[in-house]
Amino acid sequence: QRSSPVTQTGLPATKVTMAAVLCNPFGQHVPNGQDGTGMSLGPSTLLESRSSCRSGAAPAGRPPSDFELKDRRWQEQQKPQPPRAVMQPGAAFESVAVAAAAAAGPPSAWSQPRAVSGNAFEYDCTNSIMLEREHALLARYGRCNPPPEALRPSVRRPPNIGSDAAADAGVPVGFVLRPMALPSTKGDAASDVPLVDWGAEDGAIIRCRRCKAYINPFVRWDRDGRRWACSLCDFPQEALASYHCAVDEQRRRFDENQRPELCRGIVDHVATGEYMFRPPQAPTYLFALDVSSAAVASGFLEAAVASIRSVVESGRMQGGDRARVGVVTFDSKVHFYSFGRGGSAQKIIMSDLEDMFVPVHPDRLFVNVSDERAALLELLDALPGACSSAADGGSRLSLRAAARGATLALQSSGGKLLLFTAAAEHDSGALGGGATAAAASVAGAGAAAVTAVRALARPGASSAEARGLEDLAADLAKALVSAELFVAPQQADGAGLSLLAPLALQTGGGIWYYPRFSAPEDRVRMQSELLRTVARPIAWEAELRLRVSCGWHIAGVHGSCAEKRQDYFLVPNCHAEQALKVNLAQDPSTGSQASRDEGSPLVLQAALLYTSSAGQRLVRVLTWATVTTPYPTTVMRSVDVPAALSLMAGGPRDDPAASRELIRERCRRLLQSRAAEGCEVSQLLPLYLFGLLKSPALQTSQVNADQRTFDLAQLTSCAPDHLATQCIPTLVALHGRMLDALSADGSLHTAPVPTERLSLTVRSLAQDGIYLLNSGKALLLWVGQHVDGALLESAFSGAAQAEDAVGEQLVCADAAAAVLAIAIERARAERGATVAELPLKVLRPGGMGENEFLCALIEDPTYGLQMSCAEFVYELRFSAGPARRR
């Protein structure tokens, strides 16, 4: 060899370069650019090279390898972690969190709450660094995924198939699906969804040839952009010639941003003829009214007719000028009303209830709202007077026959059945013949009544009545008819609603409950809820199909729908407030080896085939993707607490005891999991579950069957954030700011509205205070016995007794009244509710309704659960159960 220049170390530069290569196993050789012989390294450079080798740092000029990234992550975990900010969940349950922490021991770290807005992904990466390729995938998935209002997962980083994280996860893996709910503040929510019309190009929607999944932003393209692999089943296939496009070095199409189906996780496809078994139908509403003596005497019939009239005159019904409306009445017989051209309605009485049929052509039972509104309003005006003079006092109410006749009338068009009844629970034959013995058996409240109702109403029961209800609900769903129940029993200790509930819960409908109906108070609420029912965005004639990546399957769905297969459901009227809770489970037998690797993607897709209110047949496709992880701690840190709470709240509808035990077992598993220690989920989720166990929907005593059925229906169909408010209400004190405003000569600027939340316990109350509690169902204003008289007179506009005031009577005559009014309006604005949807109830100590307020103070023992939150957490953490995970 020729001689090489000597460096400062006394060695030839060639040997120094070899030494650097030995110290640097990654083999990066950087010439000095001067003599071309190699890199001249001094003693300090050698030390830096050795330190960079030990630290796992990659040389400049190329991305780090997997070995380097794993070594870097291990070194990050060895570093002492900085103290993290303590979460402030709100003073309303701050003491609950402190009590839970005291029972469970000092947590290692309190994580800062993560506010996920829009399509953003936010992860806590303090203790673990994501692999760079996973981070790139997550960033792209976050840009394309649908908004959380439409699809909200319970775990944003689910476990790998077959990994230890799957066994250590103490929360269910799934998502809350609300396909018609979008973050839109104005107009129709559908305006925010891009529309793709394939008829202009090829005439057929591009789908996977194997699993029939729709094309989405997460499919993978080959180098020339001619072939693509399905994101769910990995099946490679040729793209249509008209759909070819060049791709960049990351295999992303150049026209990706110009095609909504390739850059948006939610999109509407215009359906072709192969998606229709009949032409799209006009939105059809059929009102079935109870005209029995009980409905007339209580004022229920008059209130229902007035509500229907106001809705028709408002012009806000979905469908606009295309909407059709019909009316059916029933007592001991069923009455149809046939509309002639330009004439008044003709009444047709059906007395044969055993063999129900429609006496005229179904089209003659409905009128167009815009063309024949006068005939419809004339009929509504005549109903109360005609029915009051000819009220049938018989005990047999042909409600089931009326529902059967309505099903036949709507069979050819589908639509919405709105059933109004004030049937007393003890009426013999309230559902038609045969229910007398069952109704009598539930005359007493308590566990025995619940058991009797469950035996009658649950699917698969042996009684003829149960089979009749199930068959009727199934016929409604097959006809694509959704039932909305407006029930106003005169007694509050029966089970009539429990028997009727399947008609709504298995057809995509809802339940509206008015116990001890009072026309002056409940009339406004009924009118508001009816308008809300017909004015919200609705997907008509809807069918839902769920798909998920290989290695996973749909384990169960909770919500108002009819299941035809494990992944195929009928949702006749899917509205904007409807939520379906979907549970996922691993199926290793169908997963490939790639799905078991770290960082493998998980993709799920929901396709809703429906008819819009404008008469267009569409397919709404929601596709969500994420990256799995084998680390249990990462899984726990990615849990969305409200969404996980929604999945945990879903349980057996007909067995509250089994639901309570299931929730307790899930909470015990979570508290005893090592992976969840120090995570947000282990500190907040047990508190929400504690409040859920105190809900009337899960009680086996002290709550009548009708009230429990209504609360359970609301609980299983509401949005995650609304459910969280119901589990942990908010309590604020208003009297301090109101007194400040009263003494400030009406200057509202010196007395802002209080936002500090108090602990949910009676120890937070004082007899000289005014407190506002938001339970998610109503605003409860508790006024102490010794409140200052001047404050009462100022806030309630001179009312002598505070309980005589209602929300509409609050007059902002001065700053004290303004503080109260602003606090009430702010509570309603947070939920987006109206006065009727979130009414104000003013309560006094010892007065009627105070029990509802005291039961909402969940930190104290209540009839729902006779223990405090600290006792609950301590019992589950240290009680006998699954062993603590290591």
C-alpha cells in the first residue's frame, strides 16, 4: 500500500477510518471532501462516534432502522420522567377523584386530558416513541378518518392480534356509530358530506371483488397506479381503465385530493339501479292516536292533536313538499280515514281485530302536505270534539291491531309510525287480547314486576304475547317502518311501556314517556319533542352493513335496530341522534401473519344504504383506520373514556341485575390491570361507571318497570358526551355571584357567571344557597330554606315561593336575575338543547321532586348503590376476582 497521511492520533487515516467503522456498526462512511482518503477523526471525534453508537443515533443522511428506533425507545424509558400536569376533571367530582386515588394508592402520573377535535389524532408519547412509519400512517389516517361525531372509537390504538395487550386490555374495543350526525351548525348535516356520482364515469361504484368493501382512502396502490389492494382483506385487483392514475414515490395518487372517496373517510355515493328493489319513496308519516276515554279525560288526545297541527303548519317536516301524512285512531276498534280529491276525510271503522286489513288503497290514506294541507287540518280540528262525544269506555284497547293496520298501510312505501297512547297499564287487552294475566302480574313494583315483564317481552319467550310483539316489530322492520312511541300512562307503577318497547327499539325508533300526564305542563314538551322527531335529518329505508379487517369480527351491536345477520342490520329511519354501539373481537383464525405484526393497520367500514329526504338513493360510507400496538400501556393511554363508557353501558336490556354485574366485573378488571395504572382511563372510567350503576335504568327496585325501560332506552341510544353528563352531573353554586350582582347596582360585569363545579355530595349544599345541577335530563335548581328574601324577589321576579317559578318566567330585570338566566342558557347551549328538551325544575328542601336532586349527588350513598365512591373503588380493587395482572 502507498503511504497515507498521518492524523493527530499518530495512525494512518485509513486505519482511523476502519476504527470508526468498527465503532460505528451502521457502516456510514463520510469523506472529508479534501483528500478523498476518508474521514479524518481526532480523539474527540472518536469519542463522539462511540457515544453515538451507544445511544443508537443514526448517521445523518438516512432514516434510522428498526433496531435503532427500538434501542432509542428503550433508552427513553430509562430516563426519569418529568412530573406531569394533574388533570382537573372539574370540581364537581374532584373530591371523587381524590377519594378514588386515596383508595387505590398514589398514582404514578396523572395524564393531561386530550381534547380530540375534528380529524386530529392526539397521543401521549411521553413514555414511548412511535416508530416513524407508524407515525406517518397515523398522521395520514388522522387526516382522512371521519369526524368523531359520526364514528368514535373506544380505543385509538387497539391491540395486535394474539398479543399480550389484547389480554391486558380492560376496556372493550369498538366504536360508537352515528352515521347521520355531523358537526354542522347550520342547515342539513348532509351538506357536509361530499357526493360522488359514478354514473358520469363508469356507472358502478368501485368495490373489492372479494369482501365487497367500498373504495376508501386506505387502499394501497402499486407502482404504476393500475392495481390496488383492499384495505380490509388485502386482495389485489385491477382498477378500471378510466380510473388509472400515476402515483408518487409514496404510492399516493396524484389526483387523490380531487377524489373525495380517496381523501375523505365519510362520503356519499349515488346508488345505481342494482341497489334498489323499488323506486325511492316519498317520506311518509302515519299518526296513530289513542281516542279512548282515558286519553280524552286526561287531555292527552287534545295535546297530541295540537302538537301534530303545529308540526304540519311549521313546514319543518323532513321531505318538505314531498312529505305525505296519514291519520289512524283507535279505541276498542280501529278507524281509518280515507282522503278523496278535494273533499273531507271519510271515516272507516274496522271492528274485526283478529284479521286486520286495509279497507281502501293505501295511497288514499295519505295526503300530500303541500297540496292537501287544508283537508288534513280540518280532520285534526274535528278529532277532539268527535272523539269526546263518542268516547269508548270499554276496557279493551286495540293498540296492537292499530299497529298491525299501520304496518299494512305503510308496507308499500315504508316511513314512520308515530303512535300516541294513554293506555293504563292494568287495562285488560291493552295490546289486544291475551295480555290481561301478564298485566295483572306486574301490578306491584319491584323485582317481581321486572321479572314478569322480562318473561313477557324478551325475544324468544314462550308466551304468545311475546311472540306477537316480536313478530310485529319484525314486520315493521321488514317493511322499513320505524315506530316512535309517545306513551302517557296515568299510573306510574305499571309495565305498559315495557311491553310496547320492542316496537321502537327493534325498528330504529324512539320512546317518549310522560308519566302522570298533565296537559298544562307536558303539552309544550310533547310539541317540542314531536317537532324534534320529524325535523332532524333522517335516512329513510336504511340498511346498514359493517365490515372490519381480517383477524377481527363484529361481536355485538347495541342500539335501536333490527339484526338480520351478524354484520347486517335494518335501521328503517336512521336519524341524526341515533347511536349504535359496535363491539369488536379478535378472530385469530381469519388473520394473516401481517395482521399479527407490530404496527399492522386496523380498518373498519360502515356502509349505510338509504333514501334521502330529497328522494335520492345514496350509500354513505364511513371508513376508519388506525395502527395496532403490542404494548398494553399504549392501548390504555389511547382510550376514549366517553366512548368506552358507551360500550360498557350496553348490556342485556331485559336483565338489569346482569347488566350491573357485567359493569362491576369490567370495572374490577380495569382497576386490577397493571397496564392501566397511572393512565387517564384508570382514574376517570371507574368514576363514570360508579355513576352509571346509580342510574335508574339499572335498578331492580325502587324504580317501576316503565321508568326503567324509558331510562334504558335513552341510555343506550344517546351520544357518548351526553351519557357522560348523565353519569356524572355538574353542580354549581349561583348565590354568591347573584349576591355580588345584587349589591353592584345591576352591573353584570362585576359578577360573572360561576363555572366552578362542586362535589356531588350534600356536604356541598348550604341552606342559604342556590345551586344549579345539570343531570343531562333536566336542570334542577335547588333553593335553600334560608335564602335571602331580597335575592329571591330579585331573581324570581317577585315570586313569593321559589318553587312557583319556571324557566320561562325568569325576567332579567337586574343583574341577579341575569346571572341565573345566563347560567341556565349556558347549560342548555353546552348540549344544544331547547327549553323543552332540558327543562328547568325549581326545588325546595323537603318539597316534591327533591329526591331526584339528591339521587344525582352520586358521591353519597343512594338507593341505587349504598356506598360511596371511595368504598366502591376500594372494594373492586382489593376484592376477590381476577388476579392482578403482572
